[in-house]
Amino acid sequence: MAKYQRVPLNVDALFLSDGTIKPRKIILKDEVFTIDKVISHKNYCPRVVPCVAPVEYTVTVEGVSKKIYYEPHSNMWFSVKRYEK
């Protein structure tokens, strides 16, 4: 049975004067991944991990589509990882 966990991320992001947020880099442990493009963003709460009203960003990193989340109330970024139990 698959389980999911919330993975905290450090994200370098621009907070623009119009109120939008543009993530630029993902820092995970000692690795830095440059975000090539923000494809979309929407308010979406993944049902498999605990979270409160995050914004889901679909981004490309080295040509691969990834989903990262920003929780405005806690000012935290995270991703969701699936693992087998």
C-alpha cells in the first residue's frame, strides 16, 4: 500500500509587487535545482498529506514537471513524496 509524506523544501522565490510569487530555485539538502519554468499555479490542497490552503505550483526542473506547494499561513514550501510501506 502506498503512503505519502510531506517533504519540507527551501525555495528561492521572488515576491513581486503585484502579489505574485515566482519560485526560482529548489534547495534540497545540499543540492540546488533551478526552476526552468512555472507552468501553472492554483489553490489546491493535496489530500494525502496534512496542509492548510496551499498554492500548488507546477514547475519544470531540468525538463521534468514537478509539483511544489507554498503554504502562505506558515510561509513554508513542501513537496509530496510517495513511498511503499
